[in-house]
Amino acid sequence: MKLLEVDYPSASFGADKLAVDEVFHYRIQLRGSGLLKVQYTAPDERQVEVNGPVVVERQEGQLQIVLLPGGKAEFYPQLTDGPTQTH
């Protein structure tokens, strides 16, 4: 697949291409809350967009995204509330 983009509240990241079974790690900091989305170009040149879970500002942990054949994806969030800010 190519032109992978992951959009999340207030930012995005991506990769030019990923091979089958390739693992791509990326560290993010959530600023804002909202829907996570994955977009990419499939091997048949079809544009794919998959909606993921809602993420919330200051959550911490891991979120694994597994891209599947047929323009599908599975999301495995392991997120907890982050530290609270005191003023």
C-alpha cells in the first residue's frame, strides 16, 4: 500500500508506502478529542478511508492499527486517561 495517512484531532502523520507485514511506529500527543481516520491507496489504486475510534485529549498508551485486505482495518486501543493538569 502507499500514501498512508493517519488523521487524529489537530494533527496527522503518514508514510509513503508500507510493505505487507511491515510495522510502522509513530508517537503522537493528543491535543483535542475526535475521530481517528486512516487513509491509503490500495494495491489496486483504490482510495481507502476507514474510521477508527474516538480519541480524547491527554489519553496515553498504545493504539495498534492493522490494515486488512478489502479496504478494512482493525483498531486495538490500549489507552488510559493521561495525567490531569492542575492550575
